[in-house]
Amino acid sequence: QVQVVESGGGLVQAGESLTLSCAASATIFRVKILGWHRQAPGKQPGLVAEFTSSGSTVYAAPVKGRFTMSRDNAKNTVFLQMNSLKPEHTGVYFCAAKDLRTNRNFWGQGTQVTVSS
């Protein structure tokens, strides 16, 4: 069974930076990492950034210009560089992926990001 594992979360102060990682347990020929979502306290998960079918990246408005998503295909790992963090960026960040064999979407366990003011 394939999986993705997020890491890199933590507690930071407003204005600081963090880089999250999402590592797949299989190659890009089996697992396609789709992007990142965030679940803020008491809210439903929402999109942070995702790759489009053309290979570009779409960012949610609250993070545009602050966050950058990149990937290392050789390691099948996706990164989320988060700069100038604000308290409203607090939440659990989940990596979304697709099992290309079953065409089933799945999630990692998430990594907590807490930004203090």
C-alpha cells in the first residue's frame, strides 16, 4: 500500500519561514503528489497549492506570493516553502496524492504548523 508522509511542521513566530516536505513511498510512476491542503482549527480543509495538469502550480489567494511549492521527481517528494508566515496560516497541512494504479486519491497524516503572533 502506498502512502505519503509529511514533515517539517512546527511552532514559529509571525514573519518566520518553514519548509514542509511530502515524501511518497513509491516512484512518480505509481504515486502522483497533487498538492497541499490546510485544515485550520475548527474549519474544513482548504486548498493551499496544487499542480495543474499542465504542470504549473495554483496557489490559494491567502498564500500567493508567500508560499512556493516545488518537487523533486527523483525522490518523489514535494516541498512547500512558506515565508512571512502569519497566525492565520496555522493549521494541519496535509499532502494529497493519487495512486496511479488504482486511481484512488489519498492523504498523508498531516503536519502541524503553528504561527504565533
